[in-house]
Amino acid sequence: MKYRRIKYRVGFLHAIVSINGVSIRLTLERLTHIYQGHPEMRGCEDLIRETISFPEKVLEGDNGALMATRKYRKTPVTENKYLVVVYREEENDGFVITAYFTRRLPTWRKVIWQR
């Protein structure tokens, strides 16, 4: 997989390489935010990393954000759900904003990239 664990920064858990080759940070603060809003996401860090590195689609999000999406047959919620990971890319790095499961992708969003 195209991600690596970072141990030398407090609160900085993972750096995941996006489809654009940008290193995306997944921090403890962002994971806590995700868990508070979506408790079903607990234990899904590997799915978050996989969705950023190997998405099926990348959609245009709000205010310059990107939405990596990938369908999973089995999830903590139920079967056949999409995982959406919202993140922002800057010049040399980026960061995860949030992540959640949904049964449908937003059809009004522009598709930036598709596998």
C-alpha cells in the first residue's frame, strides 16, 4: 500500500499518498473528530487509508476539498456502503477533513477522477 506510519510527530498518525502523489496527513485530532460524528468509523483507519490511496472515484468537494470514494461490501454499519473521505490537498501536503459511510454518492458533485 502507498502509505506509511509516522512516529516522530505527536498527534500525527499516518501519511497517505493520494492519487495525485500528494502526502495526506491523518492526525489524531481528525480521527477524534471523525469518531465523534460517526462512531461507526472506529477501527476503520485502514479503510480510510485505502480509500485515499486507491479510490474508485474522486469527487469535487466544497471549498477546494476532494472526496475520495470507494465501495465496500462489508462495513461496520451494514453491507454495500461507500466510504467517503473528504480531504484537502495543498502544494506539498494535505490533510483529512472527515470520513463517513453512505449508501449513495452525491450525483451533483463533479467527478475529478475515476478508476
